[in-house]
Amino acid sequence: MTSSPHSLALPADRASTLELFFDLVFVFTITQLTTKLAGDPTPLGFGRIVIMLGIIWWMYSGYVWLTNSVRMVNTVRRVLLLTGMTGFLVVALAIPEAYGSTGLAFGLGYFVVNAVHSGLFLTSQPGAWKFMRWLAPENLFTAGLVLVGGWLHLPWLWVAAFALQAITPYLHSTGHYNVQAGHFVERHGLVLIIALGESVVAIGVGAFGLPVTWQLVAAAALGLTLAYHLWWCYFARDDEHAAEALAAIADPGRRSRSALHAFGYAYVPMLLGVIAMAAGVKKAMGHATAHSGFRAAVVLAGGVALFLIGEAYFRHVLKIGAVGWRALGGVVAMATVPLGVQLNPLVQLVALIAVFVAVFVTEEVLRTGRTARQWRH
């Protein structure tokens, strides 16, 4: 794949170990958000998680676009990237009380993340000013809203920052950015697999200090199996097809726009789904055979629903597979809430796994049937 003289692009390459190290720091925010939601599974608590993840994800994604164009090949760039990682670490550490006593730390860390991102782009990539002349000021403005909102405890400023970030890409052309599909898809896949790994860690945290009974073992095994089905939903086929579909889009502007929707917007509900699912499984570990509280059951089912709906949108954007059955699976997942409330989390976990199996089997049967018909004709 080649780039035009005015494109922000480098030859396609694999993600580096330094980028993976960066992802490990970012995913600590997923751990913190999961713990926060498990401790406050209320509508307000979930809304706060949505806002924090939204504004954090915007800048993580910004770093993926950065390293898609700029290699961290010298000490100065690596030190700057380490500074950005430190900012993300401060943000993660501040999450538990971000709407209170640590709001200023959250805002300061986030501002550092933004400033380093803009600085690296502008100093490391020739011609970057064509792209960053509008993106850098807008990013720093929203980072300022987050900083002031955290300092003065004005959460509506965070909501405003999230909203501005969501609409920013529609205010400007992305035609001068030529996404390198292989690297781009791999980076996002890495962060998703690490986030799923954190859901396994949540099982261990939820089980800490509890006697190893058959109920605990069953809950842990079912929680792991549910996480596996989230993995299968994306990594069985969609990640490879996504790379092929993105690379096949010849126009840089259309490729950038598709990348934004598939890996920017669609990933938000997918990651929220991982967070909520992990929080629900964590809550289930100590109460495997007792009735779930309504909120705990909703969080568990809602995590699966969000992931499936986000994955359906991901497929829709890249046109890489059936959409309807995954969206329907998300709706059916919410119907398992009464099982947790009236029976117990074990039954609900089994039902959620059955939802995934039904979706996968149905899609495979229909896909095989279409293939057979094509061969006959």
C-alpha cells in the first residue's frame, strides 16, 4: 500500500512490543472501570463509566492513529511516549474517585496525554500540520474541559467533552490520512484481547478469600466460558476480515472514515460490554447459587448485549458478515435478567452462553447454506 505525498502514513508494519506495553498501561483503566462499576451498578454509576471510558478511549485511539503513522524509533519519541503512558496511568489511578477528590488528578493526567499526542504528531511526522492544525486545538480544548470539570467537580463539562469528541471527525475531512490496515486492526485487537484478559482477572478478584466450593468453581468456569465466547465473537473470523475489508478501500478518506466508525465508535459499546460483563461475573462469584440483585443481573446481561450490538455495528461498517443475528442476540441477552433475579447467577451465565452458541450456530448454518447455493449455481 502506498501513500500520497500529503498522506500521514508509513509502510504497513506489525505492532511493536513498545505499543503492546503502552496497551498494558491503558488497559489498567479497564480494570479500574470494572471495579468502579462492580461497586456502583446503578444507572448513575454506569453513566459515569460511559463518560469516563468515552473520553479515555478517544485519546487511546488517537495514539493508535499516531503510531500507525509515526514509528517510535529514537529515544526522544520513546521518552515522549512514556510520558503519555504516565498520563494514562495517572488517569487510571484517579478513576475510583474521579468525580470527587481525584478529579483534578484525572484531568491533569488526561491533559498530559493530549499534549504529548499533539507534540509527537507535530514533531515526528512531516506534513502533520495539515491534519493537526485543527485536531490538536480541539483535543486540547476538550482536555481543558476535562481538567476544569475535574478540578471544579463539574461533571457536565466531561459530558460536553465526550460529545465534542464524538462530533469532531464530522467537522473536517480525513482524506489526507492513509490508514495502514494491518497495523491498525492488530493494535485494536491487542487491546481488546488484553481487556478480555482483565475479565478473567476479575474472576480471581471476585473469588479472593472465598472457600473453593463447587459453586465457586462452577461460577468461575462459567465466567471464563462466557469471556471465551466474547473472544470467539470477534477473533474467530472478524479481525482477519476487518483487516482485509479496510485494506480493500482504495480511497484514503473513505478508509479513514470506516476505521473511525468501526474501531472508534463501535469499540465503545464493545469495551463497555467487556467492563460490564466482568463486573457482573465478579459480583456473581460470591453469590453463585443465591438470587442476584436486579442491578447485578442487568449489569451481567447488559455487558453481553452491549458487546453483541457493538460487534454488529462493527460488522455493518466494514460489511464483513451478518449483522441481524448478533443484534438480536443482544436483545435476547437482556431477557436473561429474570433468571438471575428469580433463580441465581449460575443459571443466568448458562443462558448467556447459550445465547452466543445459538447466534454462532445460526450464522454458520446460514453461511454454509449460502455457500452451497453459490456452488450449485
